[in-house]
Amino acid sequence: MSSVILRTATRLLLPLLLVFSAFILLRGHNEPGGGFIGGLLSAGALSAYALAWGPAEARRVLRVDPRTLLGAGLLCVCAAAFAGIAAGREVLTGLWAPFEVPGLGKVSTVLLFDLGVHLGVVGATLSILFNLGED
Amino acid sequence: MAGLLAILVGVLFGAGVYLLLRRSLIRLIFGLALISHAVNLLVFTTGGLVRGNPPLVPPEAQVPPAGHADPIPQALVLTAIVIGFGLLAFTCVLVKQVVKTLGTDDTDSMRANEE
Amino acid sequence: MLWTILLLFGLAAAAPLVAKFAKGASGWLLAAGPAAILFAYLAQLPILPGESRSEVWEWVPGLGVELRFVLDGLSATFTLLITGIGALVLVYAGGYMAGKAKLGQLLSYLLLFLGSMLGLVLSDNTIALFVFWELTSISSYLLIGLDHERESVRSAALKALLVTGGGGLLLLGGFVLLGIAAGDLGLKGADAFSISALADLDLSAHGLYPAIMVLVAIGAFTKSAQAPFHFWLPQAMAAPTPVSALLHSATMVKAGIFLLARLHPALGGTDLWTALLVPVGAVTMLGAAITALGQRDKKRILAYSTVSVLGILVTLLGAGTVVAIEAAVVLLVAHAFYKAALFMVAGNVDHGAGTRDVTLLSGLRKAMPFTFAAGAVAALSMAGAPPMFGFVGKELFYGKLVTAEARSTLLILVAVATNVALVAAALLVALRPFVGSSAGVAKNAHEVSAPMLVGPLILAAAGLFVGLFPDVFDATLGSAMATAIAGQRVDMHLALWHGLNPTALGVMGLSAATLVLGAMVYHRTRRLLAPLAEALSRLRAIGPETWYEKGLAGLVTGSDRVTRGIQTGYLRHYVLAVVVAAVVLAAPPLLRSLPGAAPLFPEAPRPHEALLVAVAAASAVAAMVLRSRTAAIAALGATGAVIAMLFLLFSAPDLSITQIMVETLSVILLVLVLSRLPRLVTRSSRSRRIADLAVATLAGGTMALLAIAATTVSLDPEAARFFAAASYTEAQGRNVVNVVLVDFRALDTMGEIFVVAAAGFGIHALLRLAPETGGAA
């Protein structure tokens, strides 16, 4: 799997796909997309990169261990869940910031939850595939 | 159309069961994947089939247009797809380790190893 | 009353810690609990005939189960016996097991048992009573099996558990039927399970009465070791002596007697009652008394004599007349005192002289004077000699028989024979070890420590005191107890001396004859009864114990065979079993529902959709039959991709994208894994493949039927309507599916993401943490 075309394509496509997955995550609340799809997209892009350049190189590009991402995702999900309780509401109740952040729109614990799903999916998928690739 | 999809569910499930009944663990993986597809499709069809009207709220509206597709089976199936991937991955690795340890993917000879 | 039970359970939990720190004193310390409860209940005395104090706690109101406790003459007597003897046994156990590692365990189990037993006798609700009943079975299992390192001990404990537990199950059946019958007769809710409410009903007229009676009687017989269920009790002597003193004097085995006494007002007074109890009791009392004489082990002699006394009690309750019940009351209390004392004496002799074999023991009176004194006084009571309480009991027993009609002549003979044997047994356990030459084991014998003497001495003294002043007992408790059993007011007037009238003289004559005959039998024990015991033990070979053992062995081999039959070890057999069972169960109702289903094709399928379905089906079949791994993976991927297109066509863009992404990753995954796995080969025979294909076709057909049936079921539209309406207005999201995922049903998603994480970590563990060395372990 070390064709020049694949290598070049993945190197060019990787940043594009990662940015696109972030975009998918953000727009997911209003249009098709969201954490699952965004996460799968990132994972797909990085897996393709790993296929072309090898898992070690992919890990280097990713910089963090996939399991760290997985943990961070679970943390985000839990934080979003308990934010509801901290605010004196039911667990997992969505809380919305009263202001808009440029480029992100309204921030909310729901977005944090979706981010957690995104990171969780990326982390789990890459952890599986990298481990397999290196085995 | 529901009839056609029902038949597809049957074909996918039947093929999956046939593969589960093989002695090869690798075919068992394929069987699991096909059965996942069958079940996802089954849940999806129970919500009723609607063409070209996804459960999205248009920019200027407050609610989705009348006659939109049921969002609940979709949400169920979406998580099921991702879980199915997790299951598939885990099974793959398990099979791989079993074959690595026992040197075969024949379930019948594993029985001999048990005793 | 609840607090007393909870206190005992609490102490049971604390006992191991207490034993760890207090060591030798722990018996004394823990005995304070039951002793305190004893005094608390003593303070409630006197209880007058017909008086009952109750206390109600809700437990499972929906099922009519409540913790309703009743303190009346019957439960109060048992409560005092349980806590009093319990406290003494705890002290005794502290001495008996001093310095042993299992002391804490023993004390804990003893307290657990005491709490269960207390709950049993205080319960007024049949279901609650059953729960405590089973708790006593379980805790006695633990107690009997204390020395579980020995195989014989384990089998003895298991025997006790299976027999009493099995009887308990029948009892539960009886209680359920009882509740149904009570419901038919007008009791509602928890009242239908309340024992005191049952007494007012005419249950004997109900159609279920015979079944209830038989089930309850078997439950009582198993617990109280009546023939043919008696065999567990002598075996249970494998337990340490303090356990025997507690279980086989006043508590465990009396639970069956208690149950019969408690239910007598509700179920008694019928021909069936008498016909069930009297023959069983009579056979048990005579058989066990004679068997007792054939034993060498002191504890086994006592065990069989216990069975015999239980038989007498069952007979008396079966007769059900006022005099019989008075006799049962006195005998029950007297037996509790002397039997607990004699068990402790047996334990002391074992400790002091190193054996319990009566043929080896002699001349211990000098070495163990206190033990001898306690044993002698208790044995007098057991033999029914004046002025002991046992004498009062036996007088009443005989009185009941003498005043009864002529048909009981046989019963009189049985009773006299039984008592003769019991007199001989009493002399055998309490006299023979202490008199005669002190040349043998007595040379090295020594008296035991104080904790082991307190119990037998107090109990023997109690039996003497109640015998000398029986009117104290009948005024404070006895009349109330007899009243509670009889269901009508009974005023007991117990006395040692009944004056000069024909009945009293006849009874006294029988008593005297019994004592004389008993002494004669004792003197000729070996010569007279050894052959008889021999014959009895040969009878055992065809008796219930053999059935039990054969049954148990059959159960083990049977389940072994069934397991081997079902668990073939072939993965495909398991799959086949699941699939075939599902098809057989699901297909017929699905087929029946088919005619009512909506028309399959209300419109002609659109060509492009039909084509997609055909492609998906074709690739699935290809994945099924292809022999190249790569080709199979490609076919699998194609199936998924087409399904993604179908999702897109039917208004599910999110699903479609997810499916495509997952499919891509799955292909990468499969390629990565399968490149390291062996090639696909065909292993099954052609006929096997055809058979499997048939099964698969049936399974697929059933699934298709299910899919068709599912389209006719309309899901509750309320949830979908709410999600659609609230998605933007409340959750500020226009993509309803995503809002459902991350907001409305976020908890599901949270669970799901954790599952995915678990799969990730699991795979990491499988790949990275597995031992590097290959080969089967």
C-alpha cells in the first residue's frame, strides 16, 4: 500500500478531511452530520493515512495517543451530563450560553456532548485500527 | 417497497445464519456483519418508509415539514451501526488472537483443544 | 419485636470481629445480646390465655407480605427458649471452641440462626414465616457444615439442607394454596396470609384443604425429622456440639412442631389432621427410641431420642384434644431444657475424656463432678422421673391416653414402649459414663472450663425448678400457650401430685412401670437390643436414606448426561439450537398474522429501488459463497454501500453517511485482520451445506415475515411528534435525528459511546496485553 498516488493523496487530503469533519460536527445540529459522522470521517481520513504511510507515521501526525482522545471524549460526555446536575437541573439537561461565539454559533453542553461523541468515536476507532496495523 | 425491503432483510439474515453455521471463524465474522445489516434494516423499515423528506427543520420553519420520516428509528439505527462496528472490530481481533494461539480457524478442531 | 431480630442479625455480622479482638470472652460478650432479648420478653410476662400483642411493619404491600409479629403464649414460650438457650449456647460455644480459628464463624452463624428462628416464631404472616423458615434451613446448613473440610460433614450438611429445604418448598406451596383458600373465604390483601386471621375461617370445608394439609404436614415433618424424613437429623451430629445443643433441643427441629401448633387452630380438628399426624408420630417415636439404644455415640443416642420426642409431640398435636395439647406444651418445654443440657454434657465428656463412645466411658463422676450433676438431673427429666418437669409432661401424656377411648390401646403400648426406651437411653447417656470403674479413659479425664458448665447446670436447674413449681409456668405462660395452640381457652393446672382417683392411679402405675422397665432394659442394653439395632440398620438399606442417596446420585449422573448431550462443544450446534428454536417459536404466529397484513406491494416498486435491493441481495449472497477473502470483503462492502444508498433514498441522510463511513472503516479493518488469517477453505460436506442452507433459508424467511409484520405495527406516534415539534423550539436544533441523539435521548448515546470505548479498550487489551508465547495453554 505504498503507491505514490495514495501517499500524495492522503497527505493532501488529511488536513482537508480533518477540517471538514470539524465542520460536520458543528453543523450536525442543524443539518445532516454530528459527532458520529464527524468522528467516523476523521477516523477514516487518519486510517487512510495510516494505510499509506504506516501506523507509526499516522500516530506521529496525530500527536496524541488515540486512547487519550477516547478518554477525553468520555470526559466531555460526562461533563456535559453532569453540567445539568451542577446547574440544579436533571442530568444531561442541555444548557445554552447566552452569547454567540464567532464561527461556532451558540455554545452549549449539547455541543460539548457531541464533541465528546466525536472524540470518543475517533479515539476508539483509531485505537483499534492502529493496534491492528502494528500487530 | 416495504415488501422488497422485507425480502432483503430475509436474504441478509439467511446468508448471515448460513455463514454462522460454517466451521470457519472467518466466515463467522462475515455472518455477523450481514446479520447486523439485516437487523438495522429491519428496525429502519418499522418506522415506515418516506421518500425525500428527512426529519430536518427548514431554515425558516419551527417544525419539520408534514409527512417527514420518523426520527426515532433513525437515531436507533445510527447508534446501532456504530455499535455494530465496535462488535465487528472486537470479533475480528478475537478471531485473530484465537487463530494465532490455536493455529487454526476451524471451530471443530478447537473442540479437540478444549479437552 | 422487629428490633430483637435485627439485633441478632447485627450481632451475627459483628461476631467475627468480636471473636478476633475479645477471643475467649467473645462467647460471654455476644451472649449479652440474646440475654438482653430474653429479659425484654420476660418483662412482658405474664401472658394471659387468649392474649396476643402484635406489631406490623410494611414489607411488600403489593403482594400481601407484611412483617406482622405476634407475641402470644406460643410465640412467647418459643422466644424465651430460643433466646435463653441461645445465650447459654453462645457462652458454651465460647468455651468449647476457645482458641480455635473458627470461633468467630461459629458464633456468627449461631446468631444468624437465632435471629432467623426468632423471626420464624414471631411471624404472623405465612410468607414472612416461610422466609424465616428457609433462613433457618440455610443457617443450620452453615452450622452443621462448620467443619467443611471433612467430606462426611459436607454431605451431612447438604442432607439437612436438601431435606428441610425441599420440605420448605412444599410448605411454600401449601402457604400459597392457603392464601388462595383464605382469599376465597373473604380475606383480602395481607389478611389472606395472616395466620391469626385464618383461625376464624372454616378452611376444612374448602376444596384445597386436603392439599394444603398434606403440603404443610410434609413441611413440618421434614423440619422436625419425622419418619420417613428423619434420617438427616442423626447425620447432623457431625456438627460441633454447641450447634447440636441449639438445633436439636429447642429450635430448628421444633420449628416443625411450632408450625403444626401455630396452624392447629386454622387447620386442626379434622379427621385428616389426625390421620396424617398420629400414625407418623407414633411410628417415629417408637422406631427412633429403639434405634437410640443401638447407638454407641452419646450424641447419636441423644439425636435419636430427640427424633423420638418429636414423634411424641407430633402424635399429641395430632390428637388435638385439650389434654393432649397440655401434654405437648409441657413436654416441649421440658425437652428443650433437658436435651440442650444433655448435649452440652455430651460435649463436656467428649472434651474431658476424649471420646463420646458410651461403651468406652465409665467412672467419670470424680473427674467431672459438675458435668455429672447436670447430666444426672437432666437425665431424670428425660426419663420422666419425679420431681422433674419431664415427669409432669409424661404424666399428662399418659393421662391423655388413659382417658381416651379404647381404640388407643395400641397407642398406649407404643407410648409405654417408647418411654421405656427413652428411660434406658437417659441412663445410658447420663449414668453409664459416670459410674463404675474409673480405670479406663477416666484416668486422664478432667473437668471442663466454666463457660461449658454454666449452660448445662442452669438448664438442669431450670428443669428441676419448673418441675417443683409447675404452677408458676402454667400461670405465666403455659395456659396462654395451650390456649394459642388449642384455639380455645385452656386453663392448665399442672401438679406433681394428682391425688387419689382412678385415672391418676392408673397414670401413676404406668409411670412407675415405665421407670422400672426402663431400668431393666438399661441393665441388659447390649444383650437385649444390639440385635434389634442391627436389624434396624439393615432396614436402613431399603429405607428413605437410601432413596435419598440414590436420588442424589441419579441427579448428578442425569445432569451430567444432559449437559454432555446439550453442550456438544461444536459452535455451530449452539447457533443451530438458537436459530431453530427461534424459527419454530416465531414462524407460526407470524404466518398466522400474514393475512391481516397490509398488501405487500401496494404500488409497483420503482425500478431504481428494486435494482438497489437486488444488488444488495446479490452481494450478500456473494459474500456468502465466495472463496477468496478479498472478494468476500468487497462483496460485504458493496452490501453495506447499497444499504447506505437505500437509507439516503428513504429520508435518512445521517444514517446514510454513517453507514458509508463505517463501511469504509470495516473494509480497512477486515483487510488488516484477514491478511493475517488463513485462507478460506471448504470444510463441510455437501449434504451438510445443503442442510445448513435449508435452515438459513427458513431463518431468513422468518425474518422477512417479521419485517412484514413489523410494517403493519404502528409505533406510538406521540414520541416522534414530540421530538419533531420540540427539536427546534426547545432544543435549538434543526436536525431532529441529531437532537434525539445528543439531547432528548442523550443517555442512550452516552451508554453507547461507553460501549464503543469498552470495545476499543478490550481490543487494546487483547492485542497488547496478551502473553506473547503462542500455542494452546
